[in-house]
Amino acid sequence: MNIDKNARYAASHEYALKAGDVFVVGISDHAQSALGDIVFVELPAVGKTFKQGEAFGVIESVKAASDVYLPMAGTITEVNGNLEADPALVNREPHGGGWLIKFKAANPADFNALLDAAAYETEAAKE
């Protein structure tokens, strides 16, 4: 399992990665592997605000459709437009070019309450 040691993770398999004054969110390598071939990604409008743990989009694969949840409360500042033409980018580069959204956190300190890489790896291995 490929884990980004700088990211923090939600138990629902999304990661948050601090990038200046915003956070980048995507799904973990473990999650994309479990979903299988991703065929569609639905993302929110820029400027929309979500609570921590609220669904902000949907990822559809050949196996299932799954909601994706914001790991921290915040406002969407950017969506990954590349996923419209190439949703499989999430499979190929979940911790790189396959990111989903960027957002400005309502409370940046909430990042520290998310699972670190080691804790997430332990949790994911239980599935």
C-alpha cells in the first residue's frame, strides 16, 4: 500500500495534505485499489462550504459508487478539472495528479486530529 507520510487520513479513506494555506484532498491508494477502475468523478462547485465528514462528491467505479467526505470543515477553493476527461487518474496517481479538491480549512488545527500515516495503515490493514 502506497502511503503519503506527509498526509493525514480520515477513517473513510480520504487524505488531506497541507499545501500552503490550503489542503489537498484525495482518496488513499488503499481506497482506489478497493474501488477498482474509476470511471466517473463528481466534484463540488468552487466556493461551496462543507462540514467535517460531510460528503462533497462521488466516485464511481466499475464496482460501485462511493461518496467522498471532507476530512475537515472548509470551503472548496479548487477542483481537479483533469478528472472530468480522465477519471482513471485517481487510480494511477491517487497521491499525485489524481487529487480531488483543494479547500481552505475552517480550523486548520483539525488536521492534527486526523490519522497519521502509520495509524491509517494499521486501520486500513484491518479491512
